[in-house]
Amino acid sequence: MTEDIVLTRRHGAVLEITLNRPKANAINRAMSRAIHRAAKQLQDDPALSVGIVTAGGDRVFCAGWDLKEEAVSYDPSLDVDPEQGSGAGGFAGITEYWGLTKPMVAAVNGAAVGGGFEIAIACDVIIMAENAFFSLPEMQRGIIPDGGAIQRLPRLIPYNVAKEMLLTGRRMEADEALRWGLVHKVVPQAALMDEARAKAAEIAKGAPLALQAIKEVLLAIDGMGLPAAMRKTKAGHSGLDYYERLWRSEDMQEGMRAFAEKRDPVWKGR
């Protein structure tokens, strides 16, 4: 457990991170720092491979930025303060945590509004309950969703669909999110955590270095043309930590031996 507003629980190689700030898990700077600490626990612990971020209950995943608190005391100069600002991971702890190379699964149990939507799309896999929805109402609040939505959403779904959502603030229901490929599976509320844990366990079967190299490479080649992306993924020349370590690892040899010997690999993470 990190602190009461963000709870953590280990399931083997999986770390569950639960948003726990009633009534709606609204994000203030303290919660951003708490989420980041939980994500950093995942990243720094060699026994952990995958994270799940979710929330309790069946109505709200996260209502986004705590506008009631910020309307009273917002001071933009605090954003970069390491002790009073959002912390090293940016808004909501993970939206700018570029060093988070371990995969994250979002288990969206209810409304994911504004910054709550931004948390979900900062993750690598999204499992969504049938009753959940996404929306970006910032235009009606006099702001824009610059904590990740305006940057990520047009890269994840058709550009014009993203732009219309940004401009109108309308709801995207779970079935539409699935249709655009934004979420990977929609399930009944009662099955959400079982499905998310199964997906996390499936991912965790991968070699630890390879899992991290996937995210590292994807981030490094994002926006590159195909020739440049191919040049970037050449062992010995990439400048990418996990990718280079992968090709010199015991786990690479173990994976090949296990395949040849028709057995499950035993990973060491090195």
C-alpha cells in the first residue's frame, strides 16, 4: 500500500493500483504524486512485470482534474515543484512517466472523464466495463485536455473522431470505444477484474526485458518514417537500454532453448 488515496496489491508478477479518493477519484497534485509512486514501485521492482490501474465501485473510474480544489488554490507555478506539484510522472502520475517501460492495463470500471480518460489512454491495454464511458468535457470548463488526450487520442482513433470528441465533450460509450479499437475488450461489470487480471497474467508470461524493450522501442520510433524506424532497431546501434540488454541477455538464450526443448521458459530478467 502506498497511501490511502492510492492502494496497491500484488498478485505474483502483477501490481494492482486502485484509485481510492472518494467521491469520484478526482486528481489533485497529491494524488498525481501517489499514482506515480505506485507506478514507480512497479517499474523498480524486478519481481513485478505488469501493472493494472482501476478504481473501486461500479460507477466512476476517475472524474479527472479536481476542479473544485484547483478553482480555489490553483497556482500553475507549482506544476514543476517536486514536492508540491504533480511529480515526475506529470498529471495523474503516469501521463508523462516516460521511464515506465513495464506494461499497464487499465480496468475501466465506470465513468472516465477528462483526466480519467487520459489515465486510461496512457496505459497499454484497456479493458472496459459495459456501463463505463469516456468523455472530454474540458471545452465546457474553459480549458483543454492537455494532460494527454489532445496528444494521444488522435494517434489512437481516427483523427476526425478524436477532434469531434475534443470539440464537443460528448460521451463515447464502451461499444463505440471497442469499435474504434481504442479498448481491447468490453465485459460485464462483474467480470472486469477477472478479465484484467487474466490479461495481465498473459502479458506477464513474456520475458521481462522483452516486455520493457517493446515499450521502449515503440516510444523511440513513434513518428519516425519506416526506414528510420528500421535503422533504430539494430542491436549495437539503437542507444536503447532495454533493447540492447535484451540481445545480450540470458533470457534470450533461455527462450530459444525452451522453444527447442518444448518447455516453458524460466525467466531471470537478465
